[in-house]
Amino acid sequence: MDEQKKSAMSSASDEEKDLSVDLEKDDVTRDEKAPPTALATVIPSPPPAPAPDALQDGGTRAWLQVMGSFIVFGNLWGMSFAFGSFQSYYELSYIPDESASSISWIGTVTIFLLILIGVISGPLFDLGYFRTMLIVGALGETLGVFLMSVSKTYWQLMLTQGVLMGLSNGLLYLPGLALVGRSFKKHRAIAMGVTTCGAPVGGIIYTLIFQQLIGKLSFGWTVRVIAFVMLGTYSLISFPLLLWGAANLGDIASGSKRKLFDRGALTDLPFWLYSSSNFLIFCGYMVPFVFIPSYGELILGISRSMSLYVSMISQASSILGRLVAGYSASRVGVMVNWITCVLVSGIVAIAWHGINSLGGFITIAALYGCFSGALIPLPPTVFPKVCPDPKVYGARLGMAQGFGSIASLIGPPIAAALASASSKGGKTNYLGLQLFAGCIMVAGACNLFVLWFTLMRRRNGGSRWI
């Protein structure tokens, strides 16, 4: 009886095992036949895309951007730095019936539009249109120089050299700075310093071309040579390097629409201190560069060629100033260097009045060029501290540069008018011009000190080096 029960239980157990195996097989068969579901099928996710090189600190492509932007700055700011040679030639030979103040408006309109268009080009850069801006700007500037070569009257020069070149340069200005700024962190000040060294290098080259050719060729062909040099440097050197180097940035656009005007900046104290400082500084900054050649001829009685050489010495010295300031800023902070360079530049401009010899003239020109050279690369490196929000960075930087553009527009003409007012008995006197340039830059240095104090308070103490 017990054996029959055991046999029955064993048979039942074997049947349960067979049934279990059959059910498992059926489950496997159903799983194989059933369509895959999100839970049943696991697809390995692709590896995350590498971060763009623009987020790295430097690298080969980043330094290619520096090289390309260097050449861009050589063209757009180089013509502005070389305007002193055109100012002297227009005033004494080409359009002598126009006053020095009226002629200076041509150069200041160029700088005014160059900086003012940053109000538009900053947000356009944020939206990813930097390649279009670079190409249109380069073609427009080159066309402006070619049309300038056939200009005969004051208003023709104003429209070509002043308006057309200024509008075109404005499309080039901020992309050249921003492409470099996006690719550097620790060494941003050095990279900016190298980039903006293109301005005095271009000024030296174009001043030298003008000085060497104006006595051998007509004004038209002298300017056309400059236009061909500009066209070659843009198309053969600058843009291939700049655009290939910028390929690692990918699509800069965030997909969101950016404002041309950020209302929040109007209630931000550091923004106002930064903008007002820029206004005061740029009122006086270009005055010595514009009037050094004519000062040499009219006050010291030296030749036109020697006056232009002194102008080139001043521009060459600014190269040293930009490089030293960029390196020093990475060590002890940008604000210390910025305040020091503005203050010394203002003092040198005031001391310019006491110079009555060629040796002293060269010394003053070299000193001013050296210390004022830092006033272009340092401000953009401070602005990330003034505006830490990347969403409005481009718009606010453009707005701040707009204040500087107004100052650049009115500064040299006011200085020239003061020089005319202080001249008596047909004798030219530059005292008013020199005091205006120097004193307003000293005032800008004082304003910068307040900005420095405000930024330190925003950081709740922290390091004093900003």
C-alpha cells in the first residue's frame, strides 16, 4: 500500500516537472515570437558627444582663432589708428578748406559706428550668425576703401571712409573678440592682448604704406594699394584660419531669441560704472593718435614723414603695452592693470603740453602708446565679472560698447575745437586739446576705482585681485 502511494507521488512529481519544463519552453517561445517592448528590449545608448573644444582652455583651434582675429583687428582698427596720417594729409593738402575739427569727424564716425554696431552684432553672434557677419563685414570694409580712393570732397570721404567702413567694421568687431573669449578661461587676458595687438600692427602697416606711397603715387592709387592689401589678408589668411578654427564651436545659437536691449542693465550699478568709465576713457583715448602727426608738423615744425614715424612709434609701443598688460592681468588681476594704465595715460597726455623737442615728442608718444595699449584688450576681460549671466552677455556688452562709441564720436572733434579756441594770433596751440584728453582719462580712472570697489563687494570680500 505504501509502495503504491510512493509510486503515485513520484509519478505526479515527474508530471509536474515535465509540465514546468513545457511551460518554460512555451514562455521562451512566446518571448521569441512576441514583438519587443521598451521593457523587454534594452538598447545600449550611444556614448555622449564630446564637449565642444570651445569649452576647453586654449588648444590649437583656439589659437587659430587668435591669429585670425589678430588679422581682422589689423584691418578694422588699423585704419582707425592710421587715421592720423589721413587727418594731417586732408588738413594740409587734400581738403585744406575744411577745419581740423570737421576732418576729425570722418575718423570718429568710423569708430562710432564700429563700436555702436556691437549693440546689434552682439545678439546676432549669440544667435549663431558670426560667419555671415564676418563675410559681410569684410566685403563692406574693402568696398569702402576702394570707393574712398575715388572720393574728392569732404562728404564723399565721410560717406566712404566714415560711414561705410564704420558700418562694416561693426560687424567684425565683436565676433573677433567673442570667438577668442569663448575659447579661453585661464589665459583669456593673454589671448585678448595678442588679438588686439593686430590693431597697432595694422596701424603701423597702413601708416607706412601711406607715408611711402603718397609722395610717389596719387592719393587714389595709394588708397587702392591699401584696399588690395586688405582684401588679400581677409581672403587668403584671416578667414580660412578664423572659420576653420571656429568649426569646433558647432552651432553657437541656443535656439532662443535674444534681445537687442536688456532692460535689466538699467538698474545694475556695475553695468553703469563700467559704461560710464568706458565713456570717459574713450573721449580722450584716440585724441593723441589722431593729432600726433599734425602736432609734429604745426607745432614742432618737423617734416610730415618724421611726424608719421613718431605716430608709428606710438602704435608700436602699444603692442608692448597690450602684451605686458595681458600677462600682468593674468597674474595680479585685470582691474589693477586697467586703472593703472588709464591713469598713467591721462597723466602722459597732460605732460604732452610741456614737450618742445623731437626727443621729448618721441618719448611722450612711446609712453602714451605703451600705457594706452591696454585700454582695448582689458575691458572685455572685465565684463564677465560685470555681467555673469551668459544669456544677456552679448546684449549688455553691446550696450556698454555703445556708450564708448558715442565718446569716440565726440572726443577728437571736441579736442580739435578746444585747440582752435586756445589758438591766438594765427598761432596753433594744442593746450586745450591736451588738457581735455588727459583730464577726462584721469576722471575715467577714478570711476574705474569705484567699479573695482563695487565688484569686490559683490564677491563678499574674496580676493582683491579682479
